[in-house]
Amino acid sequence: MTHTGPAASRTCPASAQEVPATDVTDPAAPAADPLVVEFPLREPGVPFPPPHYADYRDRRGLVLSHLPDGKRVWLATRHEDVRAVLTNSKISSNPEHEGFPNVGETVGVPKQDQIPGWFVGMDSPEHDRFRKALIPEFTVRRVRAMRPAIERTVDKRLDEMLAAGNTADLVADFALPIPSLVISSLLGVPAADREFFESRTRVLVSLRSATEEQRKSAGKDLLRYVIRLIAIKEKWPGDDLVSRLLANGAIAPQELSGVLMLLLIAGHETTANNIALGVVTLLTHPQWVGDDRAVEETLRFHSVADLVSLRVAVEDVEIAGQLIKAGEGIVPLVAAANHDENVFECPHTFDPSRSARHHVAFGYGVHQCLGQNLVRVEMEVAYRKLFERIPNLELDVPIDGLGIKYDGVLYGLHELPVRW
Ligand code: HEM
């Protein structure tokens, strides 16, 4: 694990994250020769966020990198630059634009002719219609109404874990099923299909351990599945999001396939990684167990979706004094922004007492995560119930032996062996 320093200290503890700054004269001033760095795919043995993010933040302008396919891409790492990228109208989320930075041929943002309705890959005004139709499903009020059902789901998982013995893999038995079951129930996806969509998603988001062919085939499987599900809901509507969207009519049934696929994928894998990493952090910082503020700080601290927000400049644009030419890709690294020491004091210290709400773990601007209210409730209920019902929970492997996901778009754990 990466961050193990004591919490709430105003003098930052020594940390593997602290690396010497290289060019601190005026980070926002234009860079004559931008630093060219490796694309930040995670590497075994390198903590996350990688210590060199601090070095990039201290450089002038932006850092230049190359995607695995050789295309140039700019990396934004300071908090203000990440927010500037994510709110600039000359910068697009649409993969149709020349130069859009997908991380691999089939990893990134699909085009509309591949998956219609994949609205995270649209700009205003097309994007607004989807967002407007979906917002009512994810308001604080709606999510609060889901809380009793979420509590029942969490309790059932814990009943099963406790009945099975005194050890568990907290990823497979807890962190993954909870968001999977919650999103299934919201969308009207049968709980029995969990294995199917989890396994396909796992392949889709893995960068190194799956081939292009395997990813293409997983994507096709999921698309076929959601198309079938929509046809079923058209015939036999239920009390679920898909049926409500069909009745509303703002989104055409063929576009609903992308909406549904996006929600299904985004709705479980991200949250599962955050729940699992948060449990490890709470086990190593037990003074914060039972304090709901840990949820927000966990989101900032781990920033699992570092490589998720992909963008391309559609006109020449300047960010941090750096000219980005039309057709050049930009990746705002949210983990780097969330560990920016100019915004978060002692950013590598896990400190739920800080005010972390302005973190960008959910992105920023018009594409900011639609599921964030739901995530907060899921995490709150998961941590509360887990530590209330199993107060003697502990890791069943040394902390350095945890299986960290180095091969995925998302940061997380493959498994989390625990005992009680
Ligand atoms: C800890 C869990 C989660 C994290 C860290 C996370 C992170 C993110 C990020 C960074 C974005 C912005 C992408 C961009 O700028 O291109 C995003 C967008 C999105 N997320 Fe999440 N997400 C999480 C959970 C969820 C859940 C549970 C759902 C669904 C219920 C969801 C649905 C979405 C959707 C639909 C978008 C696209 C919004 C738009 O384009 O308007 N996410 N998420």
C-alpha cells in the first residue's frame, strides 16, 4: 500500500511521495521546452499516485507525454489546471475529433456508431439532453430513498460472509457485489446476471491483461445484453430506471443501449475499488472508523479514476500558459490534482477532518460523475456496517502483499484477504 502516515498532523510526515521539486520558479509560466514523460500507466512497485506527479506539478506549463499508440498527449496535474481543462469549451470529450487520446484501441471512449448514447463522449448541446433526462434519478433525495435497500444489501452480504467462516476476500465478497447489486436493482438488471456483466467489465477496463480481441468481444457481449434488456423492458416495463427512461421518451431506445452500458460499467467497478481501498485505509487508520467524513477523504486520497477523463483540443487553447494545438489530446490526471499540496495541506496524509469536498475524484464540469450521491451513500453504509458488525476485522496478508491492479484503467485491488 502507498499511504500509511499518521492522520491529522500539520507537519507532513515523511513520505515516499515526497520528491524534490525541479523547477519551482513560476509553475504557471509558459514552458519553452516542456518535460516529456512516460505515459502514467501504473507500474508494479511504484506507489499511487506516483511520486513523480509532484515533480510534474512543479514544472512550468503542462507535461508532454505519448500514448501507447505513439500519439502526443498533454498531462495536466495541478488542481487548477485540471479544472481549467475540464471546463474549457475549446476542449472536447468527443472521440470523433482527430487526436482524441484513447489509452488503447479499445480502451477509452467509444464512438457513437460503436455504442450509440455513450454520452460521456458527447459535448454540449448533445450531451445536455442525456444529462437532463438522468439527473432526476441521482438526486440526493432519490438516493436517500434508496438507502434502506442499500442497507439491506450490505447486511445480507455480511450475513453470508459471517456464516461462511472467519475469513473472506473483501473484494469478491463485499466491495464488488454491493455496487453491482445496487446498480442492477436501479437499472432493472436481474441480480443473477451480475457475474456476466462484472466479468465483461473486468476485461474492458484492463489495459495489459486482455487482448484487443478479448476487449472487443467483451464490449459486444455487453452491448448485445443491454439491447436485449431494453427490448424486454419495452414489452414488460417495471419499476426501474430503464423503464422510466423509455416512458419519458427523451432518449431513443437505440441510444438507451449506450446509456445503460455506461451506467452499468461506471456504476460498479469504480465504487468497488474505492470501497476496498477505503477499508484498507480505515484498518491502518482505525481512529477514523465510524466517522462518515472518511468517505470524502477516501475518494480524494485514492482517486481511482485517474485515467478516465480523456479530452482533445478542438481549437488552439492555452492552459497554464501552455499552447495546446487543435487536435492534441489532453489527460487531466485527477489523482495528481487531488494530491496538489497547494490545495490540500499534507495531501499524502489521510485526514478526514480536512474539507475535501473540492476534490476532483468525480471529475469536474459538465461531465462530473452522475453517480456521486449514490457512491457516497454506498460507501457510508458499507463502512459503517462492516466495522459495526465485524469490529475485530483485520488484514489476512501483509499490507505490502495486497494485489494492486496495475493493469487497469482504474486503480484498485484484485483481492482483499481479511479475517476476524
Ligand atoms: C467511486 C466511484 C466513482 C468514481 C471515482 C467515478 C468517477 C467519475 C469521473 C472521474 C467521471 C468524469 C468522466 C469525464 O470527465 O470524462 C465520471 C462520470 C460519470 N460517472 Fe462516475 N464515478 C464513480 C461511480 C459512478 C457510479 C456509481 C455511477 C452510476 C450510478 C457513475 C456514473 C457516471 C456517469 C454516467 C458519468 C458520465 C457523466 C456525464 O458525462 O455527464 N459513476 N465518473
